[in-house]
Amino acid sequence: MADGIKKIALNFLQVTSLAAGLPLRWPPAMETMFEIFKTVSSAGSNLLIPDCELSHMKTADVYFLKQVAFVFLVPLIACTCVVAWAAIYKCSGALKCTKQVKKSDAKDFAILSAVLMTFLAYPMLTRSIFSMFKCPRIGHKTFLVADLQEVCFERRHLSYFLGLTLPQILLYIIGLPVAAFVLLRRNKERIIHRDMSFHMRYGFLFYGYRLEWWESVTASRKVVVVLIGTLGTLLNSVNMQAFLAILVIFVSIFIFVIENNIYRKIYFR
């Protein structure tokens, strides 16, 4: 139960912090709260800001360099977790610790760590990918918010958009929730019969939920909130962005009520 509560709390903090992307006049106290929530619940850029070390480069060059780095973020997380737990397994055996790490446990912990770190990085990754769409119209052209000297959907921006942004949308923003959904659906029996190894590896994705695939619904809500905050610049209407955000909240509540009624009808006849 404690794992479920922690995961639900993290989801709440992540979704709340994403509201900072809406172009509203938030009071300073609210902005501070959003920053705290973002730092606590996500592997956000607050903890590591490479722009200071790259100040000798043009702003647009730094921005596109970070976009390239984000392409390798998820594989890097997976490789780091595997290498770290492999080293722990080897060291525990070489040092003859009183409580040695078993090979099966090290594999379970490596997958658990990769799942957890990917979960924390997902909102930040989504914001970064969709930031390529932040292109307000100035005159007859649209310009990138990160560097207003960079024209959107022309030359370099178009190349990076087609070569990096679109594949990341398919692989990460859409692919990760879909992969989690398929994984949990195919292993529903292992969840029901409490396979300890599977619960250790992927329990973070379904603990606290009555439907094992509900995390995919939560992830889609995060994506929609980020979309409203980024693509909303193309609408040139702050009011429309606020109304769409409120609509997402009501739709989320509506879906939850429907799910709750279906669950009660099935299990409490």
C-alpha cells in the first residue's frame, strides 16, 4: 500500500507541476510551488543545467545539442542501471559481504531502477520534445521560443524536427505508455498470482491502481497537459489554453468515475 501511495503522490506532483507550462500570470508563490513539485517528482533540468557550461555557444546551438542528448536519455538510463547493479553484484561477491546480492535479485533491481528512473524522467522528456513546437507567430513567420532568432519549420529547425522530434514522439511519448500497457496486459496472470519477481520489476507501474493499465491513462493526461502548454502558442489565445486545461481535468474526472462504476459492477454484484 505504501508503494501505491508514493506512486500516486508522484503522479499528482508531476501533473501539478506541468501546469506551470500554461502562459498564465501565476503568483510568485505558485511559481515557487511548481518548481518545488517539479524538482521533487521529476528528473528535471533543475538538477542539471548544462547551459552555464555551454555559454560560449549560441543559444540555438545549445538547444539543438540538448535535443540530441535527450534522444539517448532512455537507453542511457537503462544502461546505467544495468552497469550499476552488475557492479554491485560483482563487488558483493568479491568482498564476501555478509548479505550477498543474488544474480536474480540484481536483475530484478536493475529493471526496477530503470522503470523508476524512466518514470521520473518522462514528464521532463515530454516537455523537451514538445518544446520544438513552441513557435509563436511574429509577423509572417514563427520563431522558436528557445531562441527567437531561429525560424521554425525551416532549414535547421525542420531537419531536427523530422530527424529527432517525430521519432521521439513515436518511440518515447507514445511508445513507452503503450509498451507498459502491453506488458501488463500480457502478464495479467502473473500480477494476479503475485509473481514476486514480476512485482519487484514492474510493480511500480500498477501498485495503487485497481486496473493494472491505469498508469497509461495517467501518462496520456501528462502528455495532453504538456501539449496544451506548448502547442497553445500556435493558438495565440491564452483563454483557449486555460479552457482546454480545465476540459482535460473534467474529462479525467469523468473517465475515473466511469472506471469506478465499471469496477463496482464487476466485483460487487
